[in-house]
Amino acid sequence: MTPTRPAPNGTRLGELWRILPEEATASGDGVLEIGGVAVTELAERFGTPLHVYDEVGLRRQIRRFIDGLGERWPDSEVLFASKSLPAVGMYRLAHEEGLSIDIAGGGELQLALAAGVDPARLYFHGNAKTDAELQMAVDAGIGTIIVDNDDELDRLERILVRPQRLLLRVIPGVEAKTHVSQATGGSGSKFGLPMDQAERAIARMQAHPLMEFVGVHLHIGSQILDTAQFAEAVGKISTVGTFSTYDVGGGLGVSYTYDEQAPSVESYLDAIVAAAREHLPAGSRLMIEPGRSIVARAGVTLYRVTSVKRTGRTFVAVDGGLADQMDIALTQQRYEALLADRLLEPWSESVQLVGRQCESGDLLVDGAPMPPAHVGDLVAMTATGAYAYTMSNNYNGALKPAIVFVSDGEARLVTRRETYADLLATHAPARAGVLV
Ligand SMILES: Cc1ncc(COP(=O)(O)O)c(C=O)c1O
């Protein structure tokens, strides 16, 4: 499909195609289409708020990572950091496309197994894995556990009954240029062991008959736009020692706004592999774990306008909010939005796009250019494919949105919207009268 991509005067549509899904286009009457389906039809059929994913774009992006790393380094493996979109449909798609999967916790393990992912392709991360989670992972036949600390080694000593592949997470001391809560490789990080404690932990694993220690892992953070930082991390990890495997984590940033220019997958891979050629053993396995950069651009969130208020500023309020876009509060991530059913009209207003949660911080976009909005219009927030669904919650009793994958003119519901029955279910004890 070759999308028609108009850029009429009086709109900023031309600039937005860069951050809209690859298979997005505008119909002749100005309605956003994704994967050949009009968003008006999607909203009608599945309701709003709705997370819509361009499946073709997703698969294409995955191939850029797998093929791109494979072409540059002989023994490579790409993991999908599933925390960025923990939906069974996405686990299945990622597995189908040949990605291994990074899980962090028992819940993501369950989702991956439910999707039919081969347990041997799972990598278990986390700085606070419990006995129960490790037992569950080992029982499921998990391929690799990324050991974070000595207490986890104590646990594994108790649990293991057969050989288990292990990586060790180290703290490289790279202060990533990103939001403080997304930087994970600086010297003060809670994740992994400092370099000077790694040797002892590695010796412990190597001495244990059931621990198959294969190499080291690091992850310097998320939404990183300077590829030199990834190269620096590769240099640091090489100093831990000579092993068969080096996993250099995820973290490639994406373009969220009109102004942001994220590096391409290719330039990211060039930077990592150039550093690997310089620092790592030629025959070693090089692994990466992208999450955000696989799924962010492929996703948009659709909202219905519920009210338009002009009080000196124009507030356009929609039927969702912070509960489905927590990133905005946690990391001050900025997004763009567009009036998805009237793209071609002049964008003559700059509006405060606000949600319905009881916080003034529930400001989805501060100054979104769009035509004058009416109640019932459809708004699309762009590049919401990563971590939005992940962090959706029930603030003010909000229901977690549904997820739809769209390709070649067809839409498939992969995750249904939460219902009020779901919302009430965990409160069954109180409803059954335990308090009266
Ligand atoms: C261990 C690990 N690997 C990979 C990722 C994925 O990062 P991103 O989504 O920024 O690519 C994360 C997320 O922070 C992570 O904690």
C-alpha cells in the first residue's frame, strides 16, 4: 500500500506523517486511515479510547532490527522488551517475526506463555524477582535468567534442579541523557551489580554445577536520542571480561513531537556494532532489547471529544486521559494530537487537549494545533504505541482501553476493553459483605 499523504496549507499534516504510523494516510474527505481502515470506522466499531496499531508497520520495524543487526554482526539476537506493549497479540506477533522476548515478572511470563512463545526464547529480567516467580519461570523451562543480585543467586541455588542459562546484569556507570526515571545505567542505579562486584558473582555462577553463566547484560535507559551513549555502554561492558554473550539492552528513543528527531534504527545499529567491533570478541553473541522503538510509532490512541470550553484558552476534553497516558505525568513526555476526522480543514486553533481524570496535570497535549473542535469529533494522539497501554490504570474508575491491530483494510481486536464487571471483580470480598 502506498499511502497518499496530503499536506494542505493551514495544517501541519505534512510534518506529522513522520510520527504517524507508517501505513497511515488521509482519505479524500480528511479522515485519518490506518492500515487502510478509517479511524471513524474503528471508533464506531470498537469504541473509544482505543489503541490502534499498524500491524504492517510493526512487522516492518521488527525486520529492520533483526535483519539490520544480523547484517552487521554475525551472531546476533534481538529481544522484544515486552514491557513496552504487554498484550498477548503483541507477544504472538513478535514471536512470529522471530524476536526473542524480554519479560520482567510473573505477569509478563504468563502473557508470553499464553501467546504460545517458546519458553526457550524468554529472558527473565528484574531487580526484585521473588522465589515464586523464579520457580514459575524455571518450571516453565525459561531459556535465560538475567541475574540482578546476590540474593537472586541464593534463590536460584535453592530452586535449580537442572542446568539454567544465566546472564549477569552490570551497572556500566553511563548516565543516560533522558528523563531521570528512565535512566538505569548510572552509578546510582538500583538495577544490576556494580562492575567491581561482578567478578565475585560470576565466579559464584561458574562454580555452581547447574548455573550456565554465558555473559553480561546492561541497559542504560529509555528514550535515548544520542547513539554515542550506546557505543559508550558497549565499551564499558567489554571491560567486565571475555564471554560468549553480551546483551547491551534497549533504549533507542523515538520522535514524539513535531520537533523531535530520533536516530534511525540503522544509525543506532551502526553505532552499537562499530563499538562492538572495537571492543567485543569477534565470535561473541551480540544482543539488543528494543521495546519503545519497535512499538511507539505504530500506535495511536483514539479519543472522542466530550466537551469544548473556551475560557480565554480553548480546552478540548476527551473521553480518556492520564489513566491511559501515564507517561505524561511520570516522565513529562510530550505528544502530538490531531483532529482525526477533519484533517484537511485549516488548523486555526491551538488547544489544551485535556483528559477526564481529576488532575490539572491531566493535560494530554499543551497547545495542539487543530481546526475548531466539536463534541463528537475524533482525536488521535500520535506515537502512543509504547508504554501507554502498559501503564494504563483505573484512576477515577477508568477502564483500560481495547487494542486493535489493523492491516490491509482489516481490523482485528486483540485485547478487549475492560468492563465494569472486570473493575468490580477484585472487590468481590467487600461486595459479598465481608465488612458488614
Ligand atoms: C532491561 C530492559 N531492557 C530493555 C528495555 C527497553 O527499553 P526501551 O523500551 O526504551 O527500548 C527496558 C526498559 O526500560 C529494560 O528495563
